[in-house]
Amino acid sequence: MSTQKVAVVTGGNKGIGYGIVKGLCERFDGVVYLTARDSERGKAAVSKLEKEHNLKPVFRQLDITDQNSVDNFKEFIKKEHGGLDILINNAAIAFKVSAPEPMSVQAKETIRVNYFGTLRVCDALFPLLRNNAKVVNVSSSAGHLYRIPSEEIRREFSKKDLTVFELNKLVEKFVKAAENGKTVEDGWGSSTYVVSKVAVSALTNIQQKMFDEEVPNRNISVNSVHPGYVNTDMTSHKGPLSIEEGAKSSLFAALDANLKGKYIWYDCKVVDWFTNSAPSN
Ligand SMILES: NC(=O)c1ccc[n+]([C@@H]2O[C@H](COP(=O)([O-])OP(=O)(O)OC[C@H]3O[C@@H](n4cnc5c(N)ncnc54)[C@H](OP(=O)(O)O)[C@@H]3O)[C@@H](O)[C@H]2O)c1
């Protein structure tokens, strides 16, 4: 079994994930796994990094919504390395404003990928985290608490003793509201992406608390980041930031910062998530 350090990025074949893989290959002293749900796209991204930048990430297939794929990946990492030092949960989806799918379908799918997919990867890989490991959950400015209109729902998301079980129930309640066409009436607002990312930020808070309480001496950190508005397929290339700029906050959280359970923006500043108003920057 190899003793080298190990970093894993989900959704690494394009966009910000690709930028994060690139940055890790440049700066991290260890093996960097570029994972992607589609093997062809993943291998093409690895070839591109090799050819254009002389970097050598390693490709592994990983679909965050597929339990078999996640289990296979976990077994591979366990057998090959026995542990993991950096996990960047970057993979996500966002329906376009013009998408024809009804809100009910968009809500179910967005929560399934962005929230439950991220949770599935964490559940599988957290037992492999080594001492001093860093986990980064890529959230969004849309993942700030204040983006939920209802004060009562905000209170539930930000409850200090919120559990994963309760958070799962909360997002399921949102999916139900979407099925009934009542998200606005019930106080969730009209964006499925917002709810999925607020849930990812809330999950980050719970995960850090769990590590702090259960294994305080192991110095494991979990932070969420807002990468900025980035020029990727997700934004239809309208974002002004490059993918390298979009990768900055994730690389900062994984390689430079000594922060725990924080919500970090693209300029690497910590933003208070537990407030009911928009951040000033
Ligand atoms: N771009 C922005 O301005 C912005 C702003 C705030 C937050 N973010 C967040 O930043 C992260 C990256 O966004 P991006 O702009 O780079 O998006 P992107 O260009 O659409 O890339 C998304 C990546 O996630 C992958 N993915 C989707 N579903 C997956 C699944 N089930 N399993 C594994 N991988 C999956 C995609 O793979 P395929 O190629 O196979 O589809 C792709 O590699 C996301 O978490 C996003 O919410 C982005």
C-alpha cells in the first residue's frame, strides 16, 4: 500500500473542478484523483492536463449519485492508499432558467445530486480520512442562509444541534413542497439550486461539529466555499472569473487555511453564514 498523500476532486472533468485538480497538481505533494461520472470525459481531461500543463492527475470513475460507483471508488482508495487527505466535493448540477422540466422534477433532481450525492460521497469516504484531513464542500453564494425567505425554515437550517437526519427530512420537505407547487407559499422561495446549496452549507456545519465532538484530536476540517461567478458551462459562460480564479477558495481551504466549519468566499474571506442578511462583499 502506498504511503503518499491523496487528494480527490469530484466532477473534475470540466469547469471549477478541473481548475481545482490543476491547482492541486501544481501545489499538492501527493497523488491527485480527477474523478468524473463519465469515463471518456474524465480521461480526456487528464490527457489535456498532461499535454497542456505537464501535470499528472489520475483518473477514476465516480458518479456521486450512484452507490455502486461510490462504493467501488471507496474500495479502490482503501486498498490502494488506506486513507485520504483532501476531499473536494465539487460535483453539482444547476438547471438553466429556460429548462423545460417542471419545478417538481428540478427540485428532486437538484437535491438528489447536489445534496444527497455530496452526502453519499462523504458517508463513504469520511471513514478513510487521515489525521489533519481537509474536506471542502463547494457551495455557492446561493448557499447562504439568507437566501431562504422563511425565517422559520432559516431557523431550522441553522439550528446549532441540527443532525444529518433532520437535514435530510428538511430537504425532503422542500421536494414535497415542489411536488405540490407550494415552494413560494411555504417559504422556500423559487430556486431549487438555492435550497440544495443552503443544505450543503448546513451539512458542512454539522460535519465539522461531528468531527470536533467525536475525534477532536484528529484535526479534521470541513469548510464550504463560494467559488465566485465563474466562466463555466453551468453559468453558460457568463461568469467573469476564470476556472483558476474559481478554484482559488477551494485550494485555499484545502492547502492554506487553518479554518474549521467556515463559509469561505472566492476572495478567500470568511463570510458569516449564520445571518439573515446578504454578505457585504
Ligand atoms: N460556475 C459558477 O459561477 C459557480 C458559482 C457558485 C457555485 N458553483 C459550484 O461550483 C461547482 C462546479 O461548478 P461548475 O460551474 O464548474 O459546473 P460545471 O461546469 O457544470 O461542472 C460540473 C461538474 O460536476 C459534474 N457532475 C454533475 N453531476 C455529477 C454526478 N452525478 N457525479 C459526478 N460528477 C457530476 C459534471 O460532470 P459532467 O461533465 O459529466 O456533467 C462536471 O464535471 C458546483 O458545485 C457549482 O454548484 C459554481
